[in-house]
Amino acid sequence: MRIVIDMQGAQSPGSRTRGIGRYTLSLAQAIVRNSGSHEVLLALNGAFADTIEPIRGAFNDLLPQKNIRVWQLSGPVDQLDDNNNTRRRAAELAREAFLLSLTPDVVHISSIFEGCGDNSVTSIGEFSSGVPTAVTLFDLIPYIYRKPYLVHPPVELWYERKLDQLRRANLVLAISESSRQEGIQHLGFEPEAVVNISTASDPGFMQIEVDTELKQSLQQRYGIHRPFVMYTGGIDHRKNIEGLIRAYALLPKSLRNAHQLAIVCAVEAAKRTALEQLALQSGLDAGELVLTGFVPEQDLIVLYNLCTAFVFPSWHEGFGLPVLEAMHCGAPVIAANTSSLPEVVGLEDALFDPRSDKSIAAKLVQTLSDDAFRARLAQHGLVQATKFSWDDSARRAITAFENLHVKQAKSINVVRPLPTRRPILAFVSPLPPERSGIADYSAELLPELARYYDIEVVVAQKEVNSAWVNANSVLRSPQWLRSNAHQIDRVLYHFGNSVFHQHMFELLDDVPGTVVLHDFFLSGIYSHQEFHGSDAHIWTRELYTAHGYSAVRDRYQSKEIADVVGRYPANLSVLQRAQGVIVHSEASRRLADEWYGRAFSELWATIPLLRVPPVLTDRIAARQALKLQKDDFVVCSFGMLYPTKLNHRLLEAWLASPLAKDERCVLVFVGENVGGEYGENLIQRIKASDTKSRIYITGWADPVVFRQYLTAADVGVQLRTLSRGETSATVLDCMNYGLPTIINANGSMADIDDSAAWKLPDTFDDAELIKALETLWKDSAKRADLGKRGKEVIRTQHNPRICAQRYAFAIEQYHLRSEDQMGGLFKAIGKMEVNSLNNTDLMGISQSLAANFPLAAPMRQLLIDVSGLVVEHKSSDGVNSEQKLLQELLACPPEGFRVEPIFFDQEQGDYRYAKIFTSGLLNCSPSWATDDLIEAQYSDVFVALAVEKMDDSRKVVALNALRNNGVQINLVICDLSNDLLLARSASAHDINKPKLLEKFDGVVVASHLNIETVIDMLSLIEGLRSRSLKIGKFDLPHGSDMTCQSWKHSASTLKATIFSGDWCTG
């Protein structure tokens, strides 16, 4: 189970320093400690940037940093200002969509009552109600006592909105039984939906020995001169401080002379004056009432240990944490007999009526004058306090999450039914008469898919000769789809590696949809567009996007462009922008995982290539039409002749086999010859053979002739090498017509049932192919068996009706997923009153969405700051360590990373990709490149190869933003003289300069330098950090050791330190 905890209760200005903030942090830590096999993620609001690093530090030893995710909003969104309503609504939608993108099983909202006066955003069910949601309920005090809490109308509206959203929660985690009953009684929750998980205090609250010096110092600091009765917990009318003062004034003079009443908490000036006046009016002498003001936690613990008694007179509490803290510290505790306090105190004799000054006074007299009673209270409190622990609370919460998850799983159908109304589907594909296998395939798919969808056919061709299309659809253009996208419910793109699909790339950007990826490699069409189309750099940009600088370098430096086309798929942009991906074989998925990382294709759907049952024609008539004799033994290979189709291997095996010597054996290549050297060599080899009259290349065959050969043939041979992820339709055609078919285990053909075809090894030798040809020639029973089995596989696995149903299910699943992600989010935001937003607002919302929902990245980024090389134009005279290291890292990136040189743009004040500079460094044309803003994601790694100009305050802000977002920030020190001088100027002792080194997670020092000097310097800022600074070494060439090999070794040791965890802690 994946548990996502919204941590805003520990972030918002109104909660983070109060009990809610401490509760949120402590419970979350305990949930992580007790999570077992469950995965826990924390979601942080990026608007509270100063809270993110402390929270990361609090979980540093408990949770991987990658499990702490940060989402962004465009503010302000303070709910007390109606001018923020549209931005707030957009932020609510974006936050819920972000949480959904984490694929949670349960979302836990630490504090729902947030956003009153700040940029907190909490909501339930505004975007989607599909994820079970739990909420911590602290209390409903403002609901129960509307005055004075809700007398201000904007505050009342805010609170009512939050109550409305709270009612949508699937589970409520109450901090006490009292709060649980409030949720049931006042909000109508079923009892089983509200669970009391209780509360605990932090481990620092305990009995301690207080020496005389500390006692005197503390009492002098806070004006305490006698034994004292203590209260802490805030100033609020329900806290009943006025009643406590009046009750204390009723004590006998002897007790008052021996004690003081200490109110230990922050008190505003006006309230302080009012309380002091009340004390005088009640008869208290000067000095009997002590108002300490704010007290830090370490002093609070000492005061708990020193007080004669602790009193808590509140009328109403959600829990009453100060009571538990005081008991942990051994203080004798008396408290009100209302709300949650009796369950916390656990002793009836320790309770009083808070609305009766006399009842409070009586209990105070008993406590202060009865030593035995006071000792009993203290001893009871220590035992009672052990009943509350964060681990117990966390285990109760996790059990509640588990029960909710099981309950929700039972109520949700695994597969949602297809829509009862046929949605409108835009079907984007080439169609006949285009000479494309995909065109023919689409024509066969359309009639069956129309059972599920009202189809709009979108083509970039003037005519279509499909009878079904012409009878049932109006041809639409790509521009029509752009203009009418709002009327379309679903979009299905058929992508292939040919010119028939070149219009689809931009169209997919404009109108998202599901992609059927017929060819895994799209490099052919991209390169065609670059060299023959209107976009001179489209292929190069895609090579960079999909494969990084190594592919760009190959594109400009390889002698044969065709080699580069065949080497790189260049398809990532399409995959990233697709709402979902459908392929026809597991081979395509294997290629995706090979190129882009394990599980990249996890959500893809595999739907076998459909084959329409053949309309069988008379075999004799087919042979007559093709001028073949009825007793000829005909072997056919179908499809365009091309080196990867291994037509030459079949030709040579044929010529070397006994079949070539038999006058009745005929070999036919049914397809267009590619031409060029390969095609010409085939023709010449045929002409030079003794059997040239029985070997044919037909040229392009129209559908009628193609089917005639399928009917007339005795054996099909379909070979392949260097598969690019495509599915061989011609193999399936052969099997569909009952032809015994010889294949080799390359690409998708490796997945074909061994019993349905004669499967050679991927890298077969001629003897194996000759044996297959000869066996099938002589063994008619074997031919019949293979043909029958192949036809059965097509009937059961490639049936058009079954395939179309699987298409519909996949399309609907991808649509539903999109509705819970960017697709639905854009629609929801589009329905808002966006006219109230100005361009700045719209840009801000767009930027926050881009940050929250980055395109799926197959690899993490190693962001190398080379600002000194790019901006400062460092002299290349002599040896430049930065440049040498960069070149080696580009040549050999760390596993799982792509290297991205970046620089800080002084004019714009932000980090940008250094594409132009890097192109020049690699001796490539920079004409394709633009230095765009960096798009960093959590788990990326930043490395500064030098510290120059790092004292720019804007750069520190930029680094802080990266670090908050989960990017690991590292500094490489190659030269003590410059780098440490700057480090000193940015140290903790210079408060007027940016604390640069606070922003680094690790510092890697050249091994020939004195690391002790570095550690000593870095220790200056250690006290300012939430996480310990890591320090490591790497080997940097120096002196006369400047060989290429030494720089390779240097880069290797640098990678080992940063990525293999070879750190020490500073």
C-alpha cells in the first residue's frame, strides 16, 4: 500500500509552530517508522520554501529523500480574499491532481483547516474522488462555539468550505475519543469511519535533574521567585485563563504568599494588560501573577520539572497536549473535567469544573496543601503518560488505512465497463490507397472499432478508397481536428516510421490522444523531415531529447547518416506526450525498456495485430492469374525488399538448395525492390543464376495481387534482422492464409508460437534455412500441420472483433487515467472563470503545472554547472579542469543518468541548459540548439565544478529551489585558494552574505588538497544545516600527470564518490 501524507500541517504559518505542526511531524515520523511493507510519501507545498529543508532533515534517517515530493502553486491563494478565488480553485485542482499522480492507495491530510490567511491549499473531491482520503481531526471547537471564532464573515465562509470538504473524507483520524465523538455527532460520520488514534508528546518531555544554577537562572529570566503553579497552552477565551486567575485569587493568603501563578506562553500586549488588570481587580498582589511570554521548548521542559503543580482549566480541547507533557515531566497535574481532558488525565480526583471558580480553587488548595495528594498526582501522571506513544498512534492510523484500502478495493470494479453511449473518436491514420501497411491495417480495424465509437476519420490525403470509410464517415483534415477538438471525446493516433505520419507530430502536441506505435523506431520519418521538410533541425532535437548529446555528436560526426538513423529510435517525444501507448508485440515493450529503463512500458497495452479472415479464392484460378502452373511448388517472401528483410539470405539459400534444381520450384519476392546497391545486387544475382526464369521480383503488388499470391503459395518465408520494434504483418498474412511459414526469432517474430511457424534462430546459418525449405518441400503433412496451427493462432489471437474490443478497453483506460491527470486538469481549469485572471496569473498557473507534472523522464539528469565556462568565457590557455572533467562525463555518463551542462543566466537570473556551448565543445553545429530553462526533477543531481560567482544571491535562491525539489546539490573543489576564500565570505560568520554552502548536500575535494582544511572551513556552517554535509574525495590530475587516461580516471573517481555513496560526513 502506498500512503501519501499531505504535510501542510507542519508547513503553514498558522500551524507549524503550534501543536498541529508538532503533531503532524511526529505522527508522520511514527507512520514511517512503523510502515513495514507499506511505502510512505510526503507531499510538501512549495509555497512554504523555508519549511522544506527542515522537514527533509527531520526525515533524513527515516525516509529516502526521493519519497519527499514538492508541488507548486501560483499564488496568492489566501482564502480570506475573494480576489484569490480563481487562483485558489486552480491550486486545489492542481494539488489533487498532483497527489493522484503519485498513485496513492490512501491520501492522509494532516490538517484540513488551513489556508485562512496564507498559501495553504487543502481540499477533497474538487478534482477527483477516486482516491481514499483520510483526515486528522483535531477538534470542531469553532463549529461548536461559533463565537468568537466565526464572527468575521470571511472566516466563517472559509470554515464552512473546509467543513464541506471534511465531510467528503473516507476516514477521520481523531486525536482523542472526545474529538471522535464530535466528528460523529456534529458531522454525521458513521462510527466506523472515525478512529481515535490518540496523541503523544515528544520524547524530550521527561523528568530531568535541574541543578541550582539552572533553576536560579531560569527563574530570574522569567520573574519567578517562589514555588509556582504553572499553566501553558496559549491565550484563548476557551482556555479560561481569566477563570484561573479569579480562582487563584480565592486561595488562602498563606498559599498565595508561598506561591506564584505562572502563565507560560506568548501573550500579546493588549491581552497582557487585560490579564494584569484582572489580577489586580481580583485581589492579587503585584508579583503573584507571572506572564512569562514566549518560552522555548528547552526552558519549557525545565519549568514543567520545577513547578509545584500544573493546572489546565480549559473549557474545551481536542486533546490537551500540555497536560501530557507535564505528566511526562513528573508534574502533579489537575485539569478540567471537560472534552478530552478526562481521558488524558485518567484520574477523576484530579479533575474540576472549569466553569466554577470555586471548583478550580478547591482543587488548587487540595493540591498545594496536601503533600500526599500531590505526590499521588505526580506518580499517577508518570504511569498515565506511558499509555500514549506516537508509535501506538501510528499503528492505529496504519491499521485504519489498511482497513479503508481493503474496503475501497472491494467496492471498485477492476475493469470499468465500456461507455453505454458511443463516444466520438478521432481516428488519425493513413488509409488506402496510400502504399502503407498501416493504411491497410487501419481500414480493417475501423469497421470493428465503430461498434464502440462514433468515428471521425482524420487524414492528410485527398482521397480514400475504403468502401467502409466512404459509406460511414466524412473525411476530416488535421486542421479540422484542431478546430473541433472540444467536440471530440477520444483521439487515436496510428504512428509509423514513414512520410504518411509526418503531420501527426505537431497534431499530437495540439490534441493529445492514445498512440498506436506500429514502428518503435521513428528516426526515419524524423530524419526525412529534417532533410526534406520544413523543419531543418527536428531530428537533431529529437535525438537530443531522446538520447542526449552522444546522439547529437553521432548525427554530426558519423560518415553515414543512415547509420545514425538505424542506431537511435528517436521517439521519446511521442511517447511522453501520448495519453497511452498501444503496441502489437512484446518486442516493442522490450525495446522501450532497453532504451529508456526498466518498466518504462509498464502501462502500455499490447494488442495483437488484427487480421481479417481471408476471403478464400480458388487456388487454381489464382495460379492462372499469376501465370503459375498448378503443380509448381511456390515459395513466396512478402513485403518490400530491403537489407533488413534478409532477401539476399533467402536467395542464396534457395540457390544452394535442391529446390533450385527442380523445374517445378518457384521463388517469388512479392514486393517492391528497394533499389540502390542492394536492390541492384539482388537483380544481378538472379540474372547470373541458372534458375533466373523461376525467381521473380513482382514490384509493388496491389491488394488483389497480394492476396492472389497468398492463395497460390505453398510456403512463406519472412526473415528479419535489426528489428526496430515493428510487427510483421506479412508473417501474420501468411499464417492467416494457412501458409506454412519460415521465420527467424528476430524482434516480434521471436514471440510467435513455436508450433505455428518454422522458427529459425535469430542469427541462423544458410544450412538451417536450406533444411527448412527442403523439409517443407518434401513433407506435405508438415506443411499442412504448420499451416493449420498458424491459422488457428490468427483466429484466436488476432481476430478483428476481439482486437477491437481490446482497443476499446485500452482507449477507455487511458482516457480515464488522463481525466485524473493533465487531460482532466486542463478541462477543469478551462471551466473556471479564467477571464478574471491576467496574463501574469495564467503564466504562473502554467509554470506551476509544468513543475508539478513534468514529462516522463527515462533517465535522471546530472546537471553540471559550467557557468564559468559559458558566461565568464574562461581562458582555454593551459589545462582547464572544468572542461576536461565535463568532456569525460559527457563521453561516459554515470549509469542511469544523462549529462546536462547548465549555466546561470545573469540577465534572467535563472539556470539554463548550455546546449549551444556544449554543441561547440563537441565540435557540432549549434544551429539546432536553444538554451532553454532547465527542468529539474526530484532525484536529479547538480554538480558545480567551480565556485566562481556562487555568491550571487539569485543563484543561492535558484539552488535552494532545486534542493527543495529533491535535487542533490554538490560542489567540486579543485583549488583551495579561490574556492575556500569564497566559502569563507559566505560562511555563517558573515551574516550579510548568502549562506551558499548551506545549499550543498555534498562537497567533493581533489585528493591532493588538504581535506582537513576544507572540513575545518565547512564546519563554520554546519550548525545552520538540517542535514549533515557529506564530504568526499576524487583524484584530480595535477603536476605533470595530464594524460587522457588520467582525466578518465579522475571523472571515474568523481562519479564513484557522488553516485556510489563513498562519502564521509562533515
